Amino acid sequence: MSSTTGTVERAFEAALYSDTHDALDTGASILAADPAADAELDRRGREFVAAAWRRGWQPADVVRLVRRELEDVHVRLVSELIRAQAPDDRARGPRWAAQLDEVAATAQPARTDRFTHATTVLELYRLLLRLPNLEPLDEPKRRHDGGRPASRMLTRIRALLAKAEATGFPEEAEALSAKAQELMARHSIDEALLDAQAPAKDEPGACRIGVEAPYEQAKAVLLDAVAGANHCRAVWNEAFGFSTVVGFEGDLEVVELLYTSLLVQATTAMTRAEAAQRAGGRRRTKTFRQSFLAAYAHRIGTRLAEAAGTQVTDDLLPVLATREVAVSGRLDEMFPETTTTRLRGVSDEAGWTEGAEAADRAQVRARPPLK
């Protein structure tokens, strides 16, 4: 064992297997006293990142957890480690590549004194060492060539939703979101028909979408409603702040787009409603927001279910039913045991009323059947 390896091992032995602050200080002191150990310390960090991938974690999952549990400096540090480890990793799918692109945009950490830096590193490694196993989300290979049309369609949908979220004119938002909803439905049906005609069928995949505090229960309900209306299924992991959405790739993309847009619309509407409530003299901000988002999610779920029933003609039902059976089978494989939970903290009548009314104004109204 080299002297640098021995330094790192002694620091790890002191700091990583104990939660006490004194143990962390001891490990940081050992590392700070030996600059020659820095390269070995970085190498071990890349190993921790690779181990997280083997346990089923993805770049966005790790960054999300580090952001929630630690500080911004740890987020920058883990992002740097993920970037450094990427060239040694195996080839993965486009969703993984997109996450790496987001990590690459994170600012690099500013170096401080050696002891502070060593403390930050050990705090991060302590968290990475304790990551549990997650369900693997290997991206399935698409067996038919639908990528180019789908890509153009999704680009149009993104542009429409971005304009709908940005405009200050309700009528314009209505028109833009209505068109986006129509394109989403056509995109999903086109994908299903193309797959039904292919000699080898696509397989359902899965992705994770962050569902973070505050008011994460209501957000999880909203995501579940969006997923169900778009032929997907969602399972919420409250402990780690995400939902796993299972479905075919084209539908997964639509779910993420629509959920993100509705969340923006809900937050904007909630802020306006809260300002009006405050102007009227009320101060129960937290309970108002919780009840607002819970009602919004509940009402959106009803509206999406109604809209989903009008999007297809009878001759398309067998095709969609086959895909939904495949999605259910994939979900059961990944999550053989799930539990249900009830919304907590929904006690503000004004918040519930305002949230339901905002959901009625959201841009998800039903469309005529697609021919």
C-alpha cells in the first residue's frame, strides 16, 4: 500500500463509518496534512460515483439528493466527480446523456483551505457510501425508426408550452396550450400505431422525475394524474424526492413536459391567489398553499381523465390497451410491492376552492376525437 493510499484509508476509517463531528474533523485533518493524497482521494470519489450507478442511481438522482441533504458546495463537488467519471463509463441512452449535460452546466467548486475542502469531500463521500439500491432504469432500445418525426413534434410542443407559461394573456395561453395538448395526443397515438405495425415491438421504459418539497405530496398526485392520462404509471418515492414513471418512451417525454408545464401554471396561479388572500388580511400561507396545490392536483386529475376518454376513436382502443398491459407488466416487475398514502395537511377551505378553480382554468380541456 502506498503512503497516499494509506492516508486516504486512515481518513476514511476515521470519518466515513461514524456520524460524529469529531470523527469528520479527524479524517479531514489527516487529508489536509498530506497534499500528495489528493489524486487518490479524487480517484476514490469517482469510484463512489460508479458504485452509485451500479446501485441503480442516475446523475440527476444523485445531484437531487445531494442538494437536499447537503449544501451547494457539495452539489458542485459531486457534479465535478460525475463529469470526471463519465469518460470511464459505458455507453448509455439519451436520457442519461441529457442528465450529464445538465451536470456539465454546474459551476465548478471554488477551492478553499485544505481542511475545509477535505471536510466537504468526506461529507459527500459519507452520503454516497450509504446510497441504497434503486430499481435499474436502463433505457430500452427503440425497434422502429420514429425518432425524427417525434423529435420535431416534441420541439413544437416544448415551444408552445413555453409560450403558454410566459404569456400574461389568458386567451393566448389557452390557444397555445390547446394546440400543445392536441399535438401530445397525436404524438402518442402515432407512436402506438407505428409500433403496432412494426415486426419487433418497442418495450416500456421508465424515468425518474423530481418531486421535491415543499408540498411534495400534492405534486406527486399531480404527476400521477398526468402519467395516468398519458398511458403511463407513476410510483412516488417520498424518501428520495422523486417519482418513477413507467411507460413507452414517447409517452414518458410527454408526461415530463406536461407535468412541468402544469406545475408552472399551478405555482403562478397559487402566487396570485395567495397575494389576493393576503390583501384581504389572512396570513395562513403554508396551509393555504398546501390545500391549493392538493385541490389543483385533484381537479386536474379529473379533467385529464375526462380528456383522455375523448382523445381516441374505438378502433384505436385495442392498440392502446395492448400497450397499457405492457406498461402494467413492467411496473409490476419493478415494484412488486407498493402502498398508497393519503394527502396530509389539507385543511384550508379557501386554498382548496382557489386551487380547484385554478385547475379549471388550466390548459388541459378535452379535444375532439382524433381521426
